[in-house]
Amino acid sequence: MYLNFAKKSGIWVYYAKKSLLIMNFSAILLLVVVMQVSASSMGQTVNVNVKNVPLSSVLKEIRHQTGYDFFYSKDLLKDAKMISLSCKNTTIEKVLDSCLSGLPITYEIKDKVVLFRKKEDVTVPVDYSVPPITLTGRITDSTGNPLKGATIRLKRTPTVIGTDSNGEFTMPGLKAGDVIIISFVGYQTREIVVSGEPSHYLNIVLKAEINKLTEIAVVSNGYQTLSKERSTGSFGKPDMSLVYERSFSMNILQRLDGLVPGLVINNSPGATQNPILVRGLTTVGTEVIPGLGIYGNGTNRNPLYVVDGIPITDINTINPQDVADVTVLKDATAASIWGARAANGVIVINTKKGSTGGKLKVQYDAFLNFQGKPNTNYYPGMSSRDLIKNAEEIFDPETYTWGSLTDYPSSGMPPHEVILYNRYRGLISSEQATKSLDSLSAIDNRKQIRDLLYTNALLSNQTLSVAGSTKLYSFYGSFAYTRNNSYQPGNNTNTYKLNLRQGFSAGPHIHFDLVTDLTNTLSNAKRPVTADSRFYPYQLFRDANGHHLSMSYMGTLSDSIRQDYQERSGINLDYIPLDELNYGYTKSNMLNTRNILNVNISLVKGLSFSGTYGYINGNTRQESYDDIKSYKMRYELLQFTVAPSTSASPVYYLPTTGGTFATSNSTSRSWTVRNLLNYTNSWNESQHQLTLLAGQEVQEQRTLGNTSQVRGYNLQLQSYSMLDYQTLSTIGVAGTVIPNYGVVSLLDENIFSQTETISRFRSYFANGAYTYDRKYSINGSFRIDKSNLFGLDKSAQNKPVWSVGVKWELSNEGFLSGASWINNLAFRTTYGLSGNAPSPGTSASFDILSKYSSAYLPNGAGLYISSPANRNLSWESTKTTNFGLDFSVLNNIVSGSLDIYNKATSNLLGYMPTNALTGYSSVTGNVGDLSNKGIELSLTTINIKKGAFKWSTMLNVSYNKNKLVNVTSAYNTTEGYLRIYQSYVKGYPAYSVFAYQYMGLDDLGDPQIKLQDGTVTKSPYVSSTADVQYKGTTQPKVNGGLTNIFNYGKWMLSANAVFNLGHVMRREGNLLYTGAPTHSNFSGNFHSDFGKRWRTAGDEKTTNIPSYVSDSYTSYSRRDVNYYTYGDINVVSAAFVKLRDISLSYSLPSYILKKLRAEQIVLRSQVSNIMLWKANKYGIDPEFQDGNFGSLTMPAGQKTFTVGINAQF
């Protein structure tokens, strides 16, 4: 057998500033064509003039003219006669029919691949003893393409017939109860029982069989489509059927979780800067260290996202139902074609195209995902009774007197504290206090929190798509509507999406492809009230009569101070959480258009020109409003109100009506121009196969933004108040009720700002691939990128990236011909260089100036150098070595791939120290080196396949270990307490967690640690970096997914589990160890661990939680409670395995489909995130824990339920 499958991508220079005009034109064109679609043949025409030549020579000539490839056994053509044929502008089908005339051979054409097989037509015997039944029908694949040459066999008889070019067949002479078997190469076999009707018409859909057509598997790198057999690179492709079924998110990347080895989808709240990683971290990005500032530079840590050949930044604009396939490029050979932006990996997404065969196809997909409410009981807070009990234990009216807590503006006091002080001051009796405290202890507000602050979240989507074609035109169009109702009342997002992809053929040598995509997202959000530890468990939000209750103490004002301020200013200072929901909002409107024009021109035999022009435009407008009724605005007004007494009229320096209205507008525009020359040739019966590509590319990405803000805005009149901003911002207002800046109040906000960033890239590239005898392949690539983000020095700009790879198909060697149990075995290795760039606006060849607005400056505006110039700033470069093994054995029952890689990144971008005489302590530069090593395994097994039942398993697992080999930091430290906060340290992995060696408590309940010299101490600030221990990394070392799929007839059940192993996290614990050092005594609910603290001598033997020391000065001077908080005792395993989803689907039977005139209808249901195994004993879900600092997030989107339908007509 031989096969050379290459799909050409087209590119053209096209400039489309008026993208909406293109959308309108495309929509009209779509409507016209839909009404005129016919069943015209898609076959190309050829010219053949041969005399007395082998059939193989004719096929070779057809391949050169059309690009079609042929798949057949050499034995199949051994009896073929010599061919003499002369034809002009004749379809491929007619030429093949002439060549195969008189031979027992049939063929099937699919995606420019012609499959030959033996014809086995047998006369059908007829039983005249019963009325005969004639069975007719049509056999197609899952997309509706007819399967020509599919066999229909009467079970336990030699009776076999085949389908015609339209996939249709007629089988007479059957009787009720007969079983027919339908089969086709590469598809699952089906059995159908004949009913008793005299005649019966069937629409039969065959599903593709996993691993049956491995010879024609292809991958896409965004520039071209490659035969996987000939590619030496490391690619990852998910099972798209599982991607389509996942309905817990409309983000295509979230649906890939656990389906591709080496791809990490990190959902934890501490992973906001790197939620998606391919083969670990290759850049350090940014780190904030308390006391030291920012460490690192804003480099991009995400993979490069490429959709239809064009890089994009917002993956949320892609509808998963429009996606045809996804390819993850992981090693240098796979990704180096993308040059200096490919070090983090590349994720290539291709959207769906128009169908073949001329038939108009309509598909409707919809689902409802019921997400419920978040888990409000997740936070480990105390009950009302436990809170009051512990509050009485630590009550210290001598240290914190009533006057010290109530005579200052920041002195809110909760109800139970008021009761305790009133008892101490003799204002109420002990019995009255006990009764009041018992009354509070009996209250539990959790039901009100769940019912009033949250609502059931719901995600829904509907996608309607149409596809069709004529001889010269094909199209795919879709409309999608997505609604996401948040669990916070009043928060919702509506997304409307139009997508149209058209293909135009101007003869056999010129083809155009136009993609027009429009996304409009509307979001609305009220001011959220989050049920966190600020709320006491006894505080109700609504009384029995439905009245909203005030919690004035949360406004940090004592009752006496609040009453005084209210009387003097005339401003109500009640804080009513449920009212706050409706006193403000944020709305946004995002409109994104994506336009891509491709053209492919066949120049001469084997040589073609491709051009691509892409233009992406995004506009986002956001507005927010906070009414003067909100507590936030009332408190701000109080800060700018002069009211010396209740008898004097207050003077307001800010508006007392309307509200604060702010707008934010951002526009992003990017364009890409790419020109390519492709050359493809094979000779000597395809013993030699050669593919060459060379091209150039120019890109620009521009982002503009502006913000504005006014006060006293009236929503109805659309008017606002004029203020003296210069006075309010510079001189300020003296004598206000609550000064916000010493003895005066200053307004420190910009009423207008504007920003702009520009990134430009110019690239030249080439790659090539050669295969000999389908056994030995070699790939190579070369690319030079230049950018305005780097220094002007030639040594910094002219740094090419390149790769080389080889592959050995051992299964095609003669010495393995006898090993029938080996279906495929190939070894590959690659080596190459890729890179990464800094974020725009963070560094350049020249000083980067940023605006500074202040009333202190002349005319209120100025400039400052935000980033000093570095003419020698260079790309981060990553060298990757990869060894891979692809295998398939035991008749494809077991198949998969194994990869071992080593990535070495040099010239890490970050802040480096510089000469102090320059006026700067640091400058953005190349600061260090990072290494990544790992192993990846992808394994698929068919465990059981018997009759209508099939069970298959897919395992994806990867191991990654990284290390900062060298770091030249501008912020080195020798202090142990600062090392605790560092995540990037030389000699350790990125995202390292450092902790004190905790040694328990002393007889005073103070935490102790062991230093490197063996000394045990509790003295604060005595540790050095050598005294803290490395405990692990917050990034999982092992991750992957396990999928089991069960098929039985028309039923399919799948279960997907994801796992992340080998990493650690800090545990959130008690943070209350002393009284407040300020006048405020408001701390919110206590952590449940507070009840387990040290109380009396001897408790150090049973608890590790430090004591509560009322006096803050005493506590801070004799101990450091961070020894416990950041001790190794609170660093726990973050390993987990989560059952991500279980899906059940049912395909309606053919007799129902016939009545509904449908080709396929699938009903599906799914439950998500229903089971969790975790290595820690504290009940922590690592996906909702910040592993660096130990803070948790309330779990949402867990245990969701989905129902959906997919109908094809």
C-alpha cells in the first residue's frame, strides 16, 4: 500500500477594513447559494493521453493533475491490463471507470483520497416459498457523505452486494428475520434485522472506527496539513466526539482537559497567569514579592492560539460546535514554523468547511447545563454558638477599652461584642447578656445566604448550522446563541455568533476560501455581595416581615460615631447588604469580527502559490454606575463634607444626587499578510516523496484604550456635575467629617486616560520534508522573526529559529513483515529552537514613556519613563530535544505514542540589576535559564468488541519537571521571611513553595521553628534563606486523563476522569492570633481552627495552633505567628483525581428518523465534577485553592447536569 496525503492551505493578501460589509455580502451570497444548491458532482476533470501503460502510471498522472492520492494493495492491481486512453476534461470517476472496466475492483473517493477494494458481487438467491422482501437504502458516514462500495452481506450466506456512487443499494429476495451486515473500510460494522414489510428503505449511518485508517491520519500546524505518517514532530489531537459532548463550558480549551498529554488546564485561583500550559513553564513572567515589589517581566506564558491559520488572543470567540479539529504542537519540529512565539506551544484550531456531495445539510445542537448554586458551606467558619463562645474567651476590655474602640471612625463593633461590653460596663445584667448571646447563638444565616445572595446558575447554547456545495462553491454557516446566568443575582452574559466559511473554485487551478466570523457578547452585572468571612453566622439579611436588615458595624463605624456623623452631615450611614445589590451595575458590549481570505493557485506541476490575509477587529465598551444611594458613594461623600456641628448647615464638595458613571473603551486590531510557495512531488511509484514550503509573513497587533469618569451623573437626563478637580486633587478639603488623607480629603482619581500598544512582526520561513520508501522521513524548518519589541542591536534581532527531525517507520521494514501482530511501529526524534517575546509596552529599544496625570503638574499632565531602554534585549530562546515512539499492535487493539523531551530556555526575560548611576535600580533584560524535562504517554485500547458491544479506553498521562538553572535577579534576598514569598529561585522549580521547619509550640503557645544549625527559636525575623525549606511546587508534576467509552447498539456511555499529581499547596488556616493594632475590633467570623488553639500550659502537647495574645505589641515582640502560618505543617499535597464528566447518549432508530426526515438525532445527558479524590485530609478541593498563599475560593460549577440534543437533516 502507499499513500501520500497532503491538504493544501491557501493564503492571499486581502485588506478588509469594513468587516461588517463583508459579513452582509457573505450572508446574501449564502442565501442565494442555499436556494440553488444541487447535487452537482464535486469531481475534478483531468486530461489523459496514454498508450499501453500500466494502471499505476495512469493513477500517478491523475495525482499530479489533481492532488488526489490512491490507497490500494499492490496485489489488487497485479491482474490489471495495460491501459490505452485518450480523454480531455473528463471527470476522475469516468477515467477510473474506464480503467477498471472488466476488473473485480471498485473504489471510493473521500477527501481527495481514492480507496480501491475488491468487488465481491454475488447473485442473490431468492426464496419463492414466502413473499419476497426488497430492501433498499442509502449508506453514509456521520457527516452525510455517501459511502460508495460499502458491502451489504446477508448473514451466514455468500450473498454480497455493494453500494453505488450515491451510497444506495437494492437487495431483493429477503424474508422477515434475515440479518444483513453492512461494512466499509475504516468504519464500524452494523447489523440490521429485516422487518416483515414487503419493501423497506433505510438511511444507514456508519461511524468511523478508531485506528482503522491510521494510514491517512493528518495533522495541521496552521500553515499546512501534514500526513502524520511523514511528520517527525510531536502532535496531540483530542477525540473531537468527547469535545463536542462536554457542555460545562463554551471555552474550547476547557473542554480539552485530560484529552491531550502534556496539555495542563489549571483551574486553581492561583493560576490566573498561566491557566494553560504545554509541556510545563518556559518563561517566568511576573511575580509580586511583599517588600520587594515586582519580580520578572510581563512575558506571555500562554500557548499561541491559531484559528484557521491566523493567531488570535481571545479564544472565547470560538464556538466549539464550529470546530472541526484541534492540534496541539508540542516539540520544536511541530511548532517551530511559528518561530519566536512558539516556545509555550501552539494550539491549532480549524473550523468546519462546507460539505461535499452537493446536498444541503442542516444541523441543530442545543444543551442546558444546570450548574446550581455555589457551596456556601465550603469556608471553614464557626457556627454562631462556637463563635460567641470563643469571642467570650478572648474578650479583653482592659486592653481594648470601650472608648478606644468607639471614639474613632474605624471602629465598627459587631452585636455580640456590644453585648459583652455592655455587660462589662454594667449597662445590662449577666442574665440579660446571656439571654441575648443565647439568642444570637440560635441563629443560623446559611439558608438566607444561599437563598438571597445566590441563585441557580444556568449555561445554555443553541447552534444552527447549514452546509452544502455545488461544483464550484461550498459553504458552512452557523448561528449560535449562548446565555450564561451566573449564580450571582442579576449577572448574566448573552453571546450571539455568526460564522460563515465559503469556498470558491475558479477552474481546476484556482481556489478561494473566505472566513467571516462575528461575535457579539453582552454582559450585565449588579454589585455583588459575596458571602465570605466578613458576615457573622448569626446576622440575618432579612427579617420575618421581609424587610432588609442593616449591618452598620460592617461600615466600620460604631453606633455612637455613626449617629453623630449622620446628624451633622445629613447623610444616612446604614449598610444594608441586600439593598447594595441594586445600587450599581456594570455593563459591557463586545463586538469581535474575524475575516480571513485564502487563495490557492496551482502554478505548474507540483508547485502552487498560497496567500492568506487575516483581519481581526475587536471593540469593547464597558460602563459602570454607582448610585449615591450606595454605601460606597455615601461614605465618599462623607469624606468631602464639612459639617462642624449639628446646628451648622453641611457643605458638600461632591454631588449629593446622581452617581459616579465610568466608561472604558478598548479597541484591538490585528492583521496578517502571508505569502507561500508550496512544492509537492513524488516519483518512482512514490518511493520518493518531497514537500517544500517557503514564505514571508507580516503581522501587526494594535490595542487602544480609554477611560473616563464623571460624578453626579443623572441616568435619565444624561447630565453630570462640574467639579473643581484641581482643587479637590491638590489642595484638598480641610475640616471634613472623615479626612481621607491626614487632616484633609484629596480626590485622587483620573477623570480621563488613554493607552495604546503596538506589536509588529516580520518573518521569513521555510520548511521541507522528504520520505523514502515510506520508511525514512526527514523534516527541517527555518525561520527569522523581527519585532519592535526588541533591541535594535543586530545580534538581538537576527536570531533564527530552526528545527530538524527524522522518523523511521519500522513497521514498513521487510524484517518485520512476519510480525503480523505489529500494525504500526515508528521511531522519531527532533531537535530545534523556538522563542518567546515580552508583553507589549513592557520593554523596547527606546525608553517607554507613560502618562502621569496630576493636578500638581502644569496643565495637569506629564510623562515618566516606565521602562528604560535596552538595545540588547533579545528573545527568550528554547531548545527542545524530543524522542518519540508511535505504535499500534494486535490488530490495532492497542495503540498510542510515547514521547521523552528536554526543553532548555535561555535569556529569560525579567528585571536585571543595572548601574545605579543610570537612575534606575533595574531594567528589563535577559536574566537566566530554565530547563524542562518530561515524559508523555498516550494509550488507546479496545478492551472488548463483541457484537453490538464495545468498550475502549484512552489514557493520557504526562510528567514534567522544571528547574531554574540560573537567575540574575534584581531582587535578591538573604532574609528567610522574604524567601517564603518567592516562587522563582535559582536551583529550584518554578512556582516553588518554601516553608519554615515547624517545631510546635512552647509553653506559652508561641510557634517555634528549627534553623539550619539545629537551633529551635521563636524569635521573629531571625531566619535566613538557608533556614527555610523547599516543599515542592504548585504546578502538577503528573497530569492527564482517563476515558472509558462503552457502546452498545445506539447507546454510548463515556466516563472521563482528570488527575493532577505531585504538587503541593498551602492550607488556609486561622489568622487571628492577637487583637487589632488599630482602633477597629471588627474581624468577621473566626476560622474553625481558632477553636483548636493553645489555651493553657500543656496544650502544646495536643495542638499546633498558636495561642491568642490579646495585646498586639506583646504578640509581635515575642513571636512570629507566620512561623505557623507558613510552616511546613500547613503545606499539604494538592494531588487530586476528579471525575470530570459522565455522558450518556442515544441515537434514535431509523424508523423514527425516516418519519422525521432526519439523518441522525442524538439525545444526550451529562453530569460533571461529581466525584473527587484528594490527597489532603482537610477537605480542600485543589481546583479552588490558591496554592501559593493558601486562600480558598468558594466552589462553583460542581455536580452540574446537562441535557442536550444533536439533530442532522
